[in-house]
Amino acid sequence: MRERQRERLGTRVAWLDRLPERFRGVMLANEVVDAMPVHALAWSALGIAERGVCLRDDRLDWSERPATGPLLDAAQTLPIVAGEGERYESELSLAAPAWVRSLGECLERGAIVVIDYGFPRHEYYHPQRSMGTLMCHYRHRAHGDPFHLPGLEDITAHVDFSALADAAEASGLDVLGYADQAQFLVNCGIAELLEACDPSETSRYAPLAASAQMLLSPAEMGELFKVLALGRGVGEPLRGFAHGDRSHTL
């Protein structure tokens, strides 16, 4: 992929194999966090179990064992209570907060803009979301069975934005803003960009309008996708959060 990207982009960009020791500027992380590994967990009256994979009747299947160590410690802080006969399944990422802490160590001045689908913690672990957020994608179709086509399908989980904000603040970073994608793009002037295109030029205007609809519509990406900005040494408010900042919900 790097060679294909180099053919398209030429020498205008550089490829990094690791985070820089010191960094000043802006980092965009578009659908990065949802690709990081998560732990699958189950809460019941017996305690908290880590869900793993076993071979049963020549097929991959779920297998569970008691959660331990840092995973158990983190799971016990979540607002989940399973009573007698109840079961609650969800995911927990230890990698995503660790990634934010790593960025906090190298960012001298600037902003980290995270764009992804997810929720603040109180929505992520809502009582009605008892089957978690784990989803599989194969050829533009989504389903919930990670054992259907192992190795061929993408397996993702939604992002707990509260966990990212907590890790940022613990690393000395500031939360610069948090909003749904539609609000962020409207604040940044997407409507003005669309208005600058002549609607009578149908061949040019129609694809732009359709793309804007997908980015802004609550039924598409507008509300499910969120934008979280973290930073250090940024004095001026960011335009993308001028209206509708929901940092207080994290």
C-alpha cells in the first residue's frame, strides 16, 4: 500500500514507522481508534468474564474465563450491574487510552483530532445496549458474527470517547472540544462550500450534495460519528466546536 500511495502522492508526504519523539502540529485520526483491538467481556451475577475464542465441533466459537489483572480493574470501574439471571455483553479497549497517553508524551504543542463512531461512556454502556457494539463488515455488509469469515472480514467496535478524554487529561492534554460530525462540519463551513458550487451544474453539484448528505444526515454518519479534539498549548477556541460542543457529556 505504501508504494501505491507513493505513486499517487509523490514526495509531498513522508511515511512514519513510529511516533516521533517530539511533535508540533495537527494529527488527524480518522477511523483509527475503531480499528484498535478491544477485549470482549460479559457481566453476570457470577462476575466479569473475558470472552475469547475456542474450537468447538470443528468450528470457532466463544469461550469465557474470569477477567483478571488490568482488564478486570478497568472493567470494575464501568457503570454496569448484572443482577441474578441477567447478562450484559460489551467491549473495553485498553489500547486506545494507551495510544492517547503515548501521544501525550510526544505532543509539545498542537491538536489531535479523533473522528470515529462511538459514544460517551454513559451511552456506550447503557443498560439497553446489552449486546455490545462489536460489528463485522464484509463487502459493504454488516453483521455481528466474528466467526463467519475469519481473516476476510473487518471486526470493529465503537469508541468510548470518555476513555480517550480521561487518558488525555491524565497525560496533561486539554479536551478542546467534542461534537457530532454534522455539527463539527457545519461549524467548519461545509454549507458554505456547497453553496459555492452552482446547482445548475448538475454533474458537479449532485455528487457533492450526495456526499454532504451522507456526512451530515442523522440517518447516515452525521450523529453516529463524533469528533474529539485533544491538545496542548492551543489558546484559541477551535471553530469546529463554536456551537454544539458536548464536552460536558464525556
